[in-house]
Amino acid sequence: MNSFKDIAYQILKEAKRPLHSKEIVRIAQQEKLLKTKGKTPDYTMNASLITDIKNKKEKSRFIQKGPSRFSVNLKYKEEKKPKKSERIILSEQFVKEAIIKYLSANGWGHFQFGGLHEHGVDIRARHIKYARYYLIETKGGQANEVSFVFGLGQIITRMNITKSTRYYYGLGLSEIAAKIALRRLPWQVAKKLYLIVLSVNTDEEVEEYDWTIFKKIQNKTK
């Protein structure tokens, strides 16, 4: 299935003019290019394109022409897309984009993005209906214990103790690194911090694991 970015690129190339993310989604649905169970596909489209531009800069396929308006980057040189079987080591960008699309399809929006050079989490989202916030640190690269330990340290320093607003905290990891975290991070700690691990596989599918799953897995290994 084509990603939101692939669909947007195809539509923008054919349009030959800037389009609003809502217009891109409308055309995609009209031409049956986009199939999603998410209730806010325009949020997902907007977040995907903004994230791509922010991470890749001049190497992105897109440029932003205004609030939620995008066009094709004429300086972009198309490259051969690697096969999924070759995408064993997931980049942090890949993990981040998969999680953004997952959150968009599950009631989260109003995304803000950070980076290693900024003071803030990698993904900050607010629930569309409720006063709830989701703060997530993402890690890619080599799938080992260092990935989740480093991410855990970062998310702990970002934790907000304000009681008036509900905060959820997440670690976004590749599927292999997530399995390590599920075994190594005590479930009691995950419960106390209300910490969730978001596991991303090579098909950009995301699974959420809360402390109850941690407990089941860790009890089995005793």
C-alpha cells in the first residue's frame, strides 16, 4: 500500500501547483489512492509532509508554500526505493513517521516535532477530543539495549508532573529493540511512569505495549 507521502508526491506532480493537505486527501480519496481507517487523514497527511521536510530539508520531495500547503521540490532527484527485505535496520526517521501516522489514525493530532538539537521530545501530540498529551522519544539504528536505555533517559527528563493535564509517555523503537525493552524494563517502572513502548516493524505497523503487557512477558520469563 502506498504511503501518504508517495500519494501526495504523485498528486502534486500531476497538479503542478501547490495544494492544501486537505485538498491532497480529497483528490486521493476521489481517485481511490488512499485507503485508511483513520478518522483524520488530513492530519496524517499534513504531519507526514511536514516531518519529511523537517528531517530531509532540501533532500525532501516536498516544499512548504504556506500553512498546510505543499508543492513538489523541483530540485529533488528520485532514487530507487529499497526493498522492505533490505530495510532491516530502521532509521529514527522511519520509526518517527510510522508512529505519527499511527497516532493520527487513533485520535491524536496537533503535532509538534523536536530533535536531538532541540529542547523537547521527538513527537508531542494532543488528543483531538480530550486534554491529553502524548510525549514520545523515538530511536532507530542498531537494535540493541542502548537504543531503549538512551531513549528512556531522555523521556524521563521530559516528564511533566503537572496534575491538571494528563500526560502519556512513549518510547518509539524498532520491533527488535522494543522486544529488548519489554524484557529489560521492569513492569513496575512502566506502570509508575505510565510509560508505553511503541514497536515499529518494517511494514510501518505500530504496536503499543503498556505495563500490563510488560508484566505478562516478564512473568513468563521467570
